[in-house]
Amino acid sequence: MWNEFKKFAMRGNVVDMAVGIIIGAAFGKIVSSLVNDVIMPPIGMLVGGVDFTELKVILRDPVGNAAAVTLNYGAFVQTVFDFLIVAFSVFMVIKVMNQLKRKEEAAPAAPAAPPREQVLLEEIRDLLKAK
């Protein structure tokens, strides 16, 4: 069983997937920082300095020790913005990768070298012409 697991875990696809997940997690942190620290503050200023995550509707006021019941739509709005920015970022990365791939495919391939026999025959021909 151990050998089977080792064989499965060392497959190229599994390793590639693991690398993709790790890079994706790091990319997610970068995008979250971009959204929270760069994009959302100016948008918040445009709407009057409101922090989207704090937007909510109070459905029931706090009573005694019970907390208020709120509908936190601001957190949802923030999550939607995060998703849209992540989706757009991934789209742009894939678009650039596709353009690079098309350029590689469009580049003409170098002509194949002639077989060794042909090269030798050409050398013999040239020597015979020289005599």
C-alpha cells in the first residue's frame, strides 16, 4: 500500500497540482492585499468614507444579553469585489500566457538538418567537380 501511495503522490500531475495550489494561495493573498489596501480605500472615500465590511442592516436590536441580529451585506459586497478582481487578474494572466504561446507557435521552425548520407554525397560531388 505504501508503494502504491508513493507512486501516486510522485506522479507529475499530483506534483503539478500541489505547486498550483501553493502558488494560487500566495496569489490569493496578493490579490486580497490589493483589494483591501489599495482598491477599497479610494472606493470607500468615493462613497463617503464608508468601509464596505461595516455595512449592515439591523434586523433586531440587542435585547438584554442577546446580541443584535444583523444582515451583513457589506461583507458580501467586499467578497464580490474580491472575486471580480481575482477573476480579472487570472483572466489577464491567462491572456498574456496565450499570447506568448501563440508567438511560439507562429515562429517558423528551423529547417531540419540533412541526413548524414546526403552531406557525404554532396562532399563527394564537390570533390569530383574540383578534379
